[in-house]
Amino acid sequence: MVSRGFTLIELMVTVAIFAFVTAFLAVKYGNATQGIIVTNLAYDVALTIRQAQTYGLNVKEAPSSCSSVNSTDTFQCAYGVYLSSTGGSNSQFIFFVDSTENNSIYTSTPVDEAISKYVLKRGIVVQKICTNSGCTSTTPNVSIAFRRPDPDAIITGNSGVLSYVKIVLVSPQGNLKNIVVRKTGQISIED
């Protein structure tokens, strides 16, 4: 008489193969998801820089404090984005209007110029901010601003006005995305 069915060994081998494949796919899915999250966040930062460019070049009226800097013209304040790669500041970026000093640089004192503060989620941080195309020199923070009528970006780091900046975002798993802003106002995302 022939018995039909699985032996205990066949069943254990099948379950082990299934468990291995499931674990492998779970790890790969987690890395793919983290890569997508870093990419989406890089696009969010780039779109916020583009929003600053739009506000700075078009007719977005600045707060009334802007008129004290630029006489009565509240359409001449610069709009920008501030990023930092140091300490606790590397997990956020700030959309601002330069309404106090008229220098296209974000300041938080005596008046906080922030319009919005965005928190980078899921452990993603600004790893470094490169100030030339080879990324051989870095700066701890950068303000990228736009002011009418000039369409060029005003990129300011600790060493003064820059012509190029690359912001490197990194996830806890090591996924990287770069946001590149050139003086001409071009904004791009690179691997």
C-alpha cells in the first residue's frame, strides 16, 4: 500500500525555504522603500527651493516688516531655503523671507524669518553641503535665496557667496540623494 502525503522532513524543508525567501524579500523591500523615501524627500527640498524662487521672482508680497528694510516696497524681499549639516539642525530645512537684514541669509534673531520649518523624517539627515562640483570643500550651512528682478540664485555659505552647492541627504541605511543648485537658478536631483 502506498501512502500519499508529505513526510515531516519534506514539510520542514519547504517551510525553511519559504522562511528564507520571505526574510530575503523583507530586507530587500525595506532597502527599496528607504531609497524611495530619500528620493521623495530630495524632491520635497528641491520643490521648496523652487517655491522660494517663484516667490522671490514673482509678486509674492512679503510681511510688513520687509517694508522697513526696503522703504515701502514689500515686493523686494528675498525668499529662500536654509539648510545645515551640523548637529540637530541637519534634520530640518527652513523656508524663509529675508525681511530684517536684506542680505539674503536666514537669521533667527532678533526676528525669526522662517515662514515654514520642515522636519526630515525617518532618520534622514543632511550629511554634508558641498560647495564645488568635486565636493572637496564643504560648508556647515547654506542659504539659497532669490530676489526680484534677478533670476539667479543667491547662494551664501560660511565662506561667502557661492556659485554652486550640492546638498547630500542620507538615510540610516546609507541611501544617498543629492540636490544641486547652481547660481543660474537651476535646481536638480542627482544620485
